[in-house]
Amino acid sequence: MDFNLTEQELMIRTRAREFARKSVEPRAAEIDRTNEWPSDLVAEMAKSGLFGLQLPPEYHGSGAGYKCYALAIEQISQSSMTVAAIIAINALSEEAIYRYGSEEQKQTFLTPLARGEHTAMFAFTEAATGIDPKLITTRASPEDNCYILKGEKTFASLAPGARVAVIFAKDETENVSAFIVDPSSKGFVIAKCWEMMGLRGSGTCQLSLQDIAVPQKNLLGEKGKGYDILLLSINVGQLGICAEAVGTAQAALEMSLDYARNRPVRGKSMLQLPIIQSYIGEMASRIEAARWLTYKVAAMKDEGRNIRKDVAMAKLIASQTAVDVTGMAMQIHGSYGYTKDFPIERLYRDAKVTQIYEVVSEIQRIIVAASLMS
Ligand SMILES: Cc1cc2nc3c(=O)[nH]c(=O)nc-3n(C[C@H](O)[C@H](O)[C@H](O)COP(=O)(O)OP(=O)(O)OC[C@H]3O[C@@H](n4cnc5c(N)ncnc54)[C@H](O)[C@@H]3O)c2cc1C
């Protein structure tokens, strides 16, 4: 496995960093403050070719691969985890349709997602579920040439802008199936958008599915195989979350270096204090470890390998790194870090979600252990 970045990977990393500095950085605090869906930035990201990096050209992706997908997310997350997460959450539905969709579904739904013209929500979670499919209560009942979807979903991100929804529901055989749903369908209601501690502006909402008629041809993959679709797709989302965590931690490190260099303590730069150097050394080392684990998993996915265990390991480490590094950065910034005048508190709040969404850290540990026990 070769970790030297290719010319294309370097080029995409630079493009994403420039986009983040020019377009995302100036908007990050406002998106966080208002919790508003940044539709203009989504359109700009599409123009910059930052969606569909991992998808092949026949579906209007760039064919650049999963490493480029991770590199772009890492760079954008240095400016705003929310904006980076839009790419990663969109990739859940992209992966589901790419791997399991019919040719017609790919042409109809995947190509506009890959071009960034449309974004998609991916709705599995319900009030009681976590990742347990047995607890799903949303029903898909066959009727004539369609399925009638009825139930409630929660924490569905990208809801305000989504033109496509991949929805998981129990069919009449009591198995979970996946459906591609048009959010403008009659009965599709965004009931409430959450006010969250972090990842604000990601449009994470509660959905009420009130007898939505979904054409039979929008069943995604085989009937009853929804949980397989969820697991495979979520691995790509988790890879994106690893990159979000690394990017956020890197931003916290750079802000800490800058702050400590310029903050005088007893006539010297704070950066001269051994305790601060110890924090910096710890932060940089842990970020590097998380980064290479992330790149390793991305490279494995590019090679077509199963990443379930490895992405669980990477997300466990990268998310803990983000939480710890942003905490150390907060400590280095002292009282200023605790104010809203400095971005550290946003990074600190954003970092926490990486241990929670798309499989909590406790279950990641179980997945790793289970892979060693079999
Ligand atoms: C910002 C954000 C965006 C999200 N976006 C989406 C989205 O787009 N689509 C979607 O479907 N969902 C989304 N989610 C939902 C998210 O993926 C789930 O909430 C997450 O998987 C955790 O599930 P839960 O909240 O039900 O936690 P629970 O399963 O209730 O777990 C709560 C806690 O219990 C413990 N626990 C639970 N199960 C176990 C176990 N088996 N072993 C040990 N400990 C355990 C852990 O400590 C865990 O943290 C989002 C959530 C957030 C916060």
C-alpha cells in the first residue's frame, strides 16, 4: 500500500484547501451561530467539483477515489466541520445507490448527486433505534405498483436542501428494505430541525412519513437487504467522519500554535513553556496517527477491500483524537478559548459528534473485538 499522494490527490487536496480558505472560512462562524443550511456553499462546492470525488465518471463522478474524498473532507473540515460533513453525509446515499441501485436508479438519482446538483438525506435512525434494525418501526406496505411508507425518522441530516432521500423501513416480511424517496412527495414532512450543540447548519431533522406512495421501481437493491445496504454505505460515511475529525483537530493545533506563539507569559512567548510544548507535541503526534489510519482505510476502500473493522478502528482513534486535541487547544487558549470570540469553542463542540454519529464509539470497539474473536 503506497501512501505517497499522487499528483491528482495533491491537486484535489490543494483545491479543497483553497476552497475552504476562500469560501468556507469566512462563513463558518455564521453557519454555526444561525444553524442555517448553507445552500450557497453547497452550490459552490458543486461548481468546484468537490462532490462525487469517489464515484466513477460514468455517473458523473470524478473517478478520483476514496482517498481524494477523504482528503477533500479533511481540508474543508479545517474550516468548518459542518460544510465538510455535507460531502460525507451525501456520500452515504451515493454509496447506497452506486453499490445497490439499478442502472436506471443510478442514471436518475446518482448522477445529479455526483455533480452536486442534488443532495440526499439518508434516514435510518428512529427515536428508539440507534443502529439496531430490529427496533425500526417505519413500515413499507406493498400496494398496487408502490410501497406506502409510514413512520417517523429522526436525526436525518441535509434535510432542508435534499432532493433525494434514502429511507429504511420494515417491509411486509418484517425485514428492512431501502427505498429511494422524493422528499417533495405528498406526506413527506420535515417535522422539526434539531438545535444541536455542534455540527450546526447540517440540517439534522425529524421526519414524519405520512403514507408516502413510493413507486416499486424505487426499491433500492433486493427486498429485505436494507441492513446490508446500511452497513456498507455507513462505512463510507464513517471514513468521511475520520477525515472530519482529523481536519478539525489539525485546525485546533494550528490555532493553538498561533495563539501560544503570540501570547506573552512573563516576558516570553507562551510557546516557550515546556507544558505548552508538551501539549503541542502530543496533539501533533495523535493527529498524525489518526490521519494515517484514515488514509490507510481510504486506500483499502480504493482497492475494493472490506473496511468494516478498519474504519471502526480509525473512527475510534480519530474521533477520540479530535475530542482530546480540541480540549487541549481550549486549555492552551485559556479563558479566550472559552469565549465565542475565538473559534476553538466551536471546534470543541463539533469534535464531540464524531464519537456519536454513524455508530457510537462503544459499538466501534465491539466491532473491532468481534473481528478478532471470529
Ligand atoms: C449531528 C447528527 C447527525 C446525524 N445524522 C444522521 C443521518 O443523516 N441519518 C441517520 O439515520 N442518523 C443520523 N444521526 C443519528 C446517529 O447516527 C445515531 O443517533 C447514532 O448512531 C447513535 O444512536 P442513538 O442516538 O440511538 O444512540 P443509542 O444507541 O441510544 O446509544 C446511546 C449510548 O448508549 C450506549 N450504547 C448503545 N448501544 C450500545 C451497545 N450495543 N454496546 C455498548 N454501549 C451501547 C453508548 O454509550 C451510546 O453512546 C445523526 C446524529 C447526529 C447527532
